[in-house]
Amino acid sequence: MVGICEAMMTVKREIKKSWRPATTLVHAGQLRSQFKETAETIYMSSGYVYESAEEAEAAFDNSQPRFVYSRFGNPTVSMFEGRMAALEGAEAARATSSGMAAVFAALASLVKAGDRIVASDALFGSCQFILAEILPKWGVETVFVDGREIAQWQQALSKPTKAVFLESPSNPGLRLVDLKAVADLAHKAGATVVVDNVFATPLLQQPLTLGADVVVYSATKHIDGQGRCLGGVILGSEKYINETLQPFIRHTGPSLSPMNAWILLKGLETLDLRVTKQCDSALKIAQALKGHNKLADVSYPTLEGFAQAELARRQMSAGGTMLSLTLAGGKKEAFKFLNALELVLISNNLGDSKSLATHPATTTHQRLTPELKEIQGITPGLIRLSVGLEHPDDLIDDVLSALKAI
Ligand SMILES: *Cc1c(COP(=O)(O)O)cnc(C)c1O
């Protein structure tokens, strides 16, 4: 796609390897047209024209790469892909219409009937559905392990395996997987390691550096970060993206719209500011709530006393924007708590500038069987809190007074 961009645009913003993420997020990937605009342009066009029939033929046989149809290539979408690849340190990226389209395309493009996938069992509800319901229907075997237990990975990966899929930290239980250790085991089994890095964000954890092969994001979450649109992105080697993934995306069409790509580009410009602030506030809230008598548990990856805090500090640069609370009084108290919040909104989204509280057992993870809920630690008292950009003291006041109201 880089070749296409260079052929089509007047100026492609050069990226310096020495740039810190905050700089990359503002400048990388921009394709400036002959009009020399400051902001990225929204190319709302489904197709492209050719000067001649010969030019069209050359575009289709790839002898002259260029944009031919927005299902598989569009300049605004390309800018978003370029910015994400530069941030992640990946050779290439493809954007999709949603996070789930990214997860599905990343896996479905890799496997065929008879293949085997090993996955951690603490997953976002729809990721779990793809692995447990859709892929097995097509003859792909999926094996789930407790992602925290390296011995379980070791055993499951003692057989040839096509792919490994995991989230770390997981949604909503904040369970971590030792990415480096699992990637080493997976590679010995011949597997491609796919990491859903939504909770860590591209700023706090770099799975490719830790040994993963493919990283996926729901860009709907922190990348937009302002609750405006859906999007997804898949990052990896040029070989994987161009040879394995691109044909799948080209012919199945989970494409990102240019308008949404532009919103996501603008979201990226403030990602570092937002995530830094949200992480600071999340830690402050976790510290303020720790030991509260109405709470059976407060989980936050870098909080003192968190079971996997050592691993969190080793593979993440901060604990993230999400925390989880367990009300001692189960569902009844969890609902009372949610209904007593005045500032924090009840919503199933996350990573937004507005703080959002979710009751996973009855919403995002409602579909899971009681056994699966237990395995994932989704108890009736569990509340997932996505920390926004409000003043942390206002958030602490709101949460404390909601706890008091129970
Ligand atoms: C939200 C989410 C997804 C799905 O993303 P959509 O953009 O909603 O399709 C996948 N994985 C994780 C961890 C998520 O939080």
C-alpha cells in the first residue's frame, strides 16, 4: 500500500524512527495532497478512475499498484493504517469496520478445517463466540486454557497448533498472560500468536516486541476514545498482512469507511494525552477504593496486592484505563451501586472520555453459561469501570457516594 500512496500523492509524511509515540500519533501516515492541507483529508469515494483501459488493466494485474476500489484500499483508510503501523512498530496494518471484524479476519484468514487454535479462556464475549461456536462449526478445533497458568499453555501447545489467541489484560476480569513465555511455546508448536491488545492500548504494551506475530484492536475503544464510531485494525508482518489477510479482506469486505478512518486518525492525535491521564486517574481510584468495606475486591493491574502485579509491571508501562470492583453483596448491590452513580454512566462501551460502568454478567457477558462465567471470574457482584477524562476527585466522590448509598 505504501507503493500505491507514493504513486498517487504529492507528499507522503516521512516518519522518523526516533519519534516518541506522542509525535508519531500526530504525524505518521499522513498523505498530503497537492492542496497542502494541514489536516488529513476525508476521501469519500468508493471507486477511482483510470486515464485509459491499459491503466485499469495495469492496476488490476498489480503491475502499477494504486487505489482501485475502497473495499480494499482508500487513501484516508491508508493514512490510519500507516499511523497505526508506525505506532505499533509493525511492518503493515489493515483497518476493518469494527474490532470484531478485525478479530474474525485475523483468525479466519489463518485457519482451515482440521487446524487447531489454543486460546486463553478469559475473553470478550464475542471473541469467545468466534472461537467456541463459529470456527468449530467449520472444522477448526479450539482448546481453551487458563491464560494465567503457563503449565496449561505448555500442555495445550505440546501438539502442532495453527494459532494462539489471547487478551491481556482480559475484558473484564483483568487477567494477564505472560506474552513472552506464551509466544515462545506457541512458536515451538508452529503457531501464529494473535493478541487482542485493546485493554493495554498500543501505548502501554507492545505485543510484537514481546514475541507476538499479530496484534488486533477494537479502534472503537481508546483509539477513537470519544464514543463516535466503530473500527478495528490488524497489525503484523508484510507477509502476513499482504499474503494471508489482504485476500481475505478484499473478498469478504469488512472494510472501514473513510469517514470513520478520519475520526480514528483524529482520535490517535490525542491518544497519548488521554491514556496517560486515564491511567493516572484509574490508579488513583483503585487506591482510594482498596479495602472499602462494601467491596470484596478491587482489581487494577499495577495496584499493590494485585495477584499479577509483577507481570503487569514487567510487560506494561502502566496499568491501563480499566479497573474492576466486586460488590460484596452480589448482583443486588451491584445494581444498587450502578443506579446510585451520578457522574459515571451505565454503558457497555469502554475507553471513552466519559467514565462508564458495566455489569458484565448481565450485559457484555450475559450469553455465557454459568460455568463459563465462573471460569472467567464474572461473578454477580463484578463491575467493570472504564475511567474517563473527568477530574479523578469527582470520580472518587461519585463512586464513594454510590457505595455509601447501598
Ligand atoms: C470491544 C472489544 C472487542 C470488539 O470490538 P468492536 O469494535 O466492538 O467490534 C474485541 N475485543 C475486546 C477486548 C474488546 O473490548
